[in-house]
Amino acid sequence: MLWKKLVQFGKGFFERKEESTSTDIPLGTAMHNIEITHGRGGQLARAAGAVAKLIAKEGKSATLRLPSGEVRLVSQNCLATVGQVGNIGVNQKSLDRARSKC
């Protein structure tokens, strides 16, 4: 069940669902867990700290900038979750010895 909440992004408010289609999301919004084809489940930007930006909307497709720097076209009917994936600093901890990984 999708729940609705008002969230502020920079200049204004928009109505946000837990998962929204890119037609509902304004340009420049950070998102993750993005479907490539409608109904297959999230496949893009799912790693720790990953985020993709919505660059443009043209016709039935939306342009995204992925964490790798790749620019990709995705259907506007595909679902995405607004925000950034958690656990951002997972790779910043230095391991002194092999035992510290355990």
C-alpha cells in the first residue's frame, strides 16, 4: 500500500509516494531503486549511497544520470523511490589487518 506525504525539495513542495513514477517527480530530484522496464522491479542505483538524478522528461521517456555517470533513457511509467540509499560511509572505514574485517 502506497502512503502519501508532503516533502520539501529545495524550492517547493510536491506530493510524494513511497514509490512514484517519474511523471510525478520534478526535475533534478535524487532517486534510487529504479525500474528499467515497467513491472520488473527496481534494478538501477541500489548500492549503498547510490543516487540517480532526473535530468529531463521527453514524451514517454525520462532521462536519468546514473551513479556511474551514464545517461540513460527510461520509460516514465517505471517506478522509482525518491531519495538516496542509506549506509553511505560503508567503504570509508579502513581495515588495518585481516581480523578487523571480522
